[in-house]
Amino acid sequence: MDCLFCKIAAGDIPANIIYRDDQVMAFDDINPQAPHHKLIVPLKHIATLNDVQPENNALIGHMVLTAKALAKELKVDKEGYRIIMNCNAGAGQTVFHIHLHLLGGRQFKWPPG
Ligand code: AMP
Ligand code: ZN
């Protein structure tokens, strides 16, 4: 399949992978928007949040718990951090394989742009 994150998961495209298990991987975003900017990506290809089904419940929960654990490892858990999933082009999704952005290490504004 012609999918960037499937290719990273398969090892066909390099990335700075900081975590991997049987369900998800996490790596540095190539264009960081904060001092810490990691992507938490399921190994299974799901194009957008609109395609997530009840059977993916545990996987989505595991992505969130992975983000939480990484935030603690990065020592941004106390000061605060943000997780984001963009859905479709209007929200800024550019890679159509779901992923959580984990952003930390700076002050964030609300509402986001
Ligand atoms: P989104 O715009 O929400 O779909 O997020 C896609 C993210 O993937 C962007 O923040 C990009 O900077 C990031 N990205 C694109 N190509 C790569 C790559 N080869 N390795 C790591 N991150 C990437
Ligand atoms: Zn994919």
C-alpha cells in the first residue's frame, strides 16, 4: 500500500523510532512544532478517525496510554502537553494513516489554529 506510515512501520522508510510494541510505534515528527513532537501510530492501517470502528476501541485506548507514558518519559507530564488527531484535510491531516501528535516542551495556546 502506498502509505508513508505503513512504510515506516515496515522499515522501508527510516524514522527515529522511540517506542514500538505489537500494536503501535512512536517516532519523531520530521517537522516538529514543539521541542517535543512525537507521533504515535498504529501498525494497522486506518486512514482517518472517521474509519475507526468499535473493534478498534482497545487500539485507540492503547495509543492514548502510550502518549501518556511517553509524556512522562519526556518529563512534560507535570507542566502539560497536548495530544491531537487531525481528521481530514480541513483539520490539517496530510498523512492518511491515523496518528496521535504528542506535543510538549512549550506553552500552548487555546483555541488552536
Ligand atoms: P497530519 O498533518 O496530522 O496528517 O500529520 C502528519 C505529520 O507527519 C506531520 O506533522 C509531518 O511533519 C509528519 N511527517 C511527514 N513525513 C514524515 C516522515 N517521513 N517522518 C516523520 N514524520 C513525518
Ligand atoms: Zn498506512
